[in-house]
Amino acid sequence: MFDLKAGFLGGSTAVLIRKAVEAYQPTLQKNVCCGEEMTVIHNTESFPYIYGNQECIIHVTDIPMWKCQQCGEVEEDVTLMAAVEESTDQVFESLLNSGDKIPEEMHLSFDEMLEKREPEQQVVNG
Ligand SMILES: [Zn+2]
């Protein structure tokens, strides 16, 4: 069984996510569609990976996004989503390299990504 925490949540992945979250402002903001304030919701985003003739879909749950209170339009934070996608790429790579059977689907929690801290010797300054 693939050890998600050991395989994925170390090194550059945690750095990426943390940088994106530092830039993310979880506050109400004016929205581009109709000017109403937006509220923060948590959504799931799915990332499909094709390998050989098979597919693995990684679902990332609880990703913070903005939703317009007026018309319901949902807006993603581009930087945050890029970091999430990069992280799921790394998860999938770890799966491939692990030699374990790759599941057709797996779920990751955004919060879980955030809470991880890498070992101190891997922290790079600058
Ligand atoms: Zn709107």
C-alpha cells in the first residue's frame, strides 16, 4: 500500500502549497461578475492522470474558492490551483515510482496538504 504521507508530503510539495496559501487571502472580496461580495467555499477538484492504458483520478477535497453570494459564480484562486495541481502531479509521480498498484481513484484533503511540515534540513532559504 502506498504510504501517502511519506511519499508525497515532504520536500517541495509542502513548500509549494504553503507559498500559495500565504498568497491566498481567505477574505471576502468584490467579485468580477456582479460586484457582490464573495464568500469562501470549499470545493473538490479532480485531476485525471493517464498512464499506459489506464487512468487514475486524484480528487483534492476542501480546496478554498470564492463563490458570489449574488449569482453563485465560483472563482478559483489561480495561484492556489496551480500549486494544488503541481502537488497532485507529485503525488501521482510518487505513486508511479512506488511500484505499488495505482488506484483508479484517490482522495487528498487540501487541509492535509497544508498541515504537513517538511524536515528542517530540507528547508531552502531564498
Ligand atoms: Zn455574481
